[in-house]
Amino acid sequence: MRKDNAFTLIELLVVISIIELLVAILMPVVQRVRNQARAAVCLSNLKQLTLSWVLYADEYYGKLVGGGAFLTSSISLSRFRQASWVGRAFLP
């Protein structure tokens, strides 16, 4: 008499459905953690940029380096806010 050690179709379907349920539960948690990590990285980058900006001013007699990539004399304040990390961080 031969004894089969294979899984039945019902057992496989139950295992697959349990795995799908666990994935469905964990996906929102993983997304939230990913978003929090991304926000922490952005905040750290802004802190480093701000620190370097202030240290530059300290070294060069209070003169500040421009923070905008498109900073010109004819640029409007709203455009400066969009083009500059400094504008977003410090301007009202």
C-alpha cells in the first residue's frame, strides 16, 4: 500500500488564502512606514542645507548665499518660493 505525502488542493488553497490575508493586512503598515522614513530623510536634508547656509554666512561676514537655482534680480517672490529651498523654509 502506497502512502502519499502530498498536500491536497484544499490545503494549498487555505495556505494561499492565509498568505493573501496577511499581505493585505501588512501592506498599509508598510506604506505608512515608508512614508514616515521618506519624511525623515527630507527633514534631515533640509536641516543639513540650512546648517550649511548659516555656516556659510558665519564664515563670510554675514553674507548669505542665494538659495535658488533660478535666482535673478527680476525674479518675483512667488517664483523664488517655488525655485528655492530657502524660500520654502524661511520666507512668509
